[in-house]
Amino acid sequence: MYDIPELAISVFEKIHGLNVTVHDLRGSLWAFLAPNRFRHVSPLCEAAKARLGEALCVDFEVRQLRSGLHQAPDGLVHVCHAGLVEWVVPVYSGVDLEWVLFAGPRMPCSALTHAIIRRSSGHDLTHDEPAKPVGDDESDLIMEHLRQLASRLTAWRDSVEELHSRGASVMPLATVADRQSVVRRFIATRHTEPVTLQDLADALCLSESRASHVVRESCGATFQELLREARIRTAMGLLRHTSLSVVEIALRCGFADPGTFHRTFRLTSGSSPGRFRRLAGV
């Protein structure tokens, strides 16, 4: 169950040859997707940032676009300020915007009329990274598939929330898959707390030594490795999307002290938290 977001996104990308980026406003996917899923990292986008400056991309994707999404609840196709085509679908939790799914980029052609054309920056990126131009027929197909991906992720989110609300006692532990589900759920929901392997063992109704073996057998990693990965992913999300101090983020992500957080973050990402925040963008 906890691999579904990555699987669903990867299938969409394989079908269309596009990159999917998620703006996660609530942090509900931070523990389930790799950090590069939350940043526009395609060669065309990187070329646009290098030429135009990343601040323009942040202003466009975060401030201008996001403020108008309530007028396009079923999504929209736009040609951005750098002349690139993107497909955008908002996902809500109640009345609050939770995620924004982006697919792209592609180059527009004269047959693309079902798109919002933004004011161009005057820079032509077509020669930097050649990409097949897209027209209305293909664009409409991509849009529908992105809406289906949004529905798949929404259904998964609702299922996970229901599962979490029912508690661990209803989970059968007969198979490796069952145990993996309990471990993944425990990590996803409690990694921001000062939990230990014994806490997980109690959830699995096993001894601590047996729980350690079950975690490695079912997940291919140790309890501490899984816990560290989830905490660092959440920290990356908070660094990118909030103005919280590094100390506050360390404590919110379950680290005992800022020093441990700094060492772990640098070891995992190759960068300090402060440098990651300065370089992070849309």
C-alpha cells in the first residue's frame, strides 16, 4: 500500500514520457515519495531556471498559478513564462488545497489551442533540449490521465487515513506483506515522535529482537534506516515549504537535538539543512 504513490506516478511517466512534480502543501506525501518528486527537475525546467533565474519560476508556479487554481478545479493546461507546456491538476482535502500535480514539460505547437498562454519571457528554449511538440489531441489525453492519477492518489490517501484510524490491532500478521504494511504504517505515522524499536515490536506483538528481523525481512532495511529516511524526507519538505527555523524543524521531525539532525541530514543528502533550503525551489 505504501508504495502506491510512487508506482502510480511512475506508470504515468512511463506512458507519456513526462516528469510528474508534486507540490505537497500539507506534507502528506513527504514520507512516501523521494525528495526529487517535489521539485521540477526535468532538463527543460533546469534550463529555464539557469537562463531566467529560479525566482521567476517560483513566483510563477507558487504565487501566480496557485492563487488561481480555485477557478480550475478539474485542472488546466498552460504554456508557462518560459514557453513550456505543463498539465496541472489540483487536489483538495475538503476545501483546502492539498496537492498540485504537474506533468511536463513539452514544447507547444500551432495545433495546441486548449491551453492558457502565459506572457513569454522572450527566451526560446527549443534548441536547448529538443522535445516533440504537443497538440490538442495528445494534450487532452495527457490531461485526462493526470486527472486519473490525481483520483488514484486521492483514493489511496483516503484508504490510508481510514486504515490508520482503525489502529494496528485489525492488521493480520500472517504474511511478510502484512508485516510490511504494519511497519510502513508505523513509520509513516509516528516517525516524528521519539519512537524506538520496542514501540514497533509492541505494535507487531513481537519481541524486540524478532521485530528487528521482521523489519529487515519485510522492508529490506533496518528500523533505524527507515525511521531516518522518513524523518529526513519530512525535514526536506518543511525546509522547502515553511519558514520554520532549522531547530524547530529538527524537533518536529523527531530528532533528539539539532546537532544530530545536522549530522544526519548532511550524511543523507550531502548538504547542510541551511544550504538545502537556499537551493531548494519549485
